[in-house]
Amino acid sequence: MSSSMAVDSTQQSPKLNLDEFIATALSGTPNELHPFFEAFKTMHTRKLWHQLTNKLHEFFDNPLSKPYRVEVFERFVSDFESKLNQLRLVEMGVKVSRDIDNPEKHLTFLTSLLSRINKETSQEAYVLLLATIAHAKLLYGDLEGTKTDIDSAWKILDNLEGVDTGVNAAYYGVAADYYKAKAEYAPYYRNSLLYLACLDPATDMTAEERVARAHDLGISAFLGDTIYNFGELLMHPILDALDGTPHEWIKRLLFTFNEGSIGKFEALAPLFPQEPILQENYAFLRQKICLMALIESVFKRNADNRTMTFKTIGEETRLPVDEVEHLVMKALSLKLIRGSMDQVEQKAHITWVQPRVLSRQQIGELSQRLDQWVNKLNTVEKRIAPEVLISA
């Protein structure tokens, strides 16, 4: 059996001669692989397509099969592919395609398989393959082609229910990679978290991949112009990958933003040159931490004490009073807070603040406020109890 095979979608694969294929395989592959081919012959002859699918997956997972995977898929599997579960078929095709180094042949192999998948009856398989093609195009620098395929895949995926996690992972993974390549931080952040929801980082990612993903999520959280709630990321175990690495300070900075602590932000600012893109966007980050400080300042106040003077807001955010109005308007436009402003009186009345994940310190402060609220209720109860008894 040849250890390499040219992939040409313009040529129809010859009809399978099972005995000849198996004999050639047994004479051209290591002895360790022979039980696979013997099982292939038996299952194919008996038309045990489900069992044959499982055995093929075992074969393609075997490291020794690497030089023979493309040929087995093209000469053997393609002959009866219509009889197989199409999602399992595509999973095999995706795995096999990784062994094709030539970019043109790689894409030809995948697009040829896509042309044989029924888009209407095998939607999950179609989306998985389309996402894989998009990823290949991204690797080869075709950003426009990548976006076209991502959009086409989403139109199908958005209408499906109970989707296989592998299909979701393929889509959100390539979508995140595309937006990373385009430096579009907010969509990268969103798609990357959705990608992580489809797998177990501890078992499905290497240590290096976990560190890289946590790092990129942190950077996108800082620079995303619509991201002011880091809750989902702060609760995700992927951040633990940064512990003990040169990027550990990024994790601290994420919690600093969540707390709205300008003091901690300024203490970490000298590390920004380690990430030039943060240093380049320092003005934006400074405004962002001021907005987070405003949110924290409002949150710490009781609901009946949320009318704040511009002077107070300036002190909390370390801004000159003449810049406070712009900051409050920015917070209102981003829907981080709700309320109104009185420019004449130089006051802001806040009626609502965006919920977010709390640190232990913030939870402790909230607990104290709840205790104060309960004590007030008890005081009111004691005062009105005699009146209730008298009226009764």
C-alpha cells in the first residue's frame, strides 16, 4: 500500500475490489495494522456499517495508520460512504485531512467531501465540514473565504437544536480564530468562551493551548469596547492556566478591573510594556477602569443613596470634575448604569447598575449591607408592633 496519495477531486475513485484492496493492504502495512484490515473485510462483507464505522475510527486514531489514512479513506471508505452516518463520516474525513500537508490538496480533499454531503439531510455533518474548510482557509491566509464559510455555517447552525458538541466546537473555534486574526476583540471573546463551553480544557487542550487561550481572552476582555462584565471569564477554570506563568499578572488585572480598583490598576500599569498592545491602548484602558470604578462606587451605595455629585464621582474615579459628565454619559450609553444627570446641580442620579461577579471582599460588603437592612426591618417591626396589637 502506498504511504502517500495524491488527492484529485476531478477523478472518480475506481470501484472497490475488496479482496484486492485488503490483499494490497496486508502486504504493504505493518503487522500491527493487519487485524484492522481483516476486520474491515469481514464487516464490509456482512454490511455491518455501524461496527465498520467504529473500527475505522479506531484505525484512524492509531499512530501507525498515519501514512495510510488518506488512501484508506479515498480507496475504501469513499466506496460505501453513503451507507455511513454522515457526521461520523465527516469526523473521519476531518481527521484524515490533517495528514495532507499540501494546502491545495488539503482544500481539494475537504471540498470534494463537502460536495458529497447532503446539506438538507445531514446538516450537522455539513456544518462541521464547512467549519473545517473555513479553518483551512484561515491557515492559508484566505480571510474573505473564511468569513464566507463561517457565515454559511452559522445560517445552518443557528436553526439547529441539540447539536453535537464537536460540531459546535468546530464552529466557535474557527470563528474565534478568525476574529483574533482580524483583531476584533469583542466577537473573539464571545466565540472563544462558547468554544470553551464545548470541551473540557483539562483533557481536550494541552497546557500550552490553555495558557494561550487564557492570555488571549484576557487581552480581548481588556480591549473589547463593549466588554465591561468579565464574570463568565473570571469564573472559568481556564484562567488558572496563567498561574505560575509570566502572564499571571493578566489574571490579577482582570480581577482588578472587575473590582474597579484604580489603585491596583496603577500598581500593575508598569507591567503593560510586556504586552505592547496594552501599552498602546493605555488611554482606553484608563477610561475603562474609571467606568468600572464608577460602577463599583454605585454598587457600594444603598439604593436610597445613589444620587452622587460630580465631585464625589471625580474622587472615586480619580478624574477632574470637568471630565465626570463625559464619563457618566459614556456609562449611560454603554448601559452600564441607568439614571439621569443634572448638569446645573452637577449631580448624577443612578437607578440601576449592571450586575457582575463579586470578589470575596465585595461579597463581604454586600453581606454587611444586608445585615444593616435586616436590622432596619427589625427596628421598624418593633416600632409598629404595639400599634398593630392595639388596633387588633
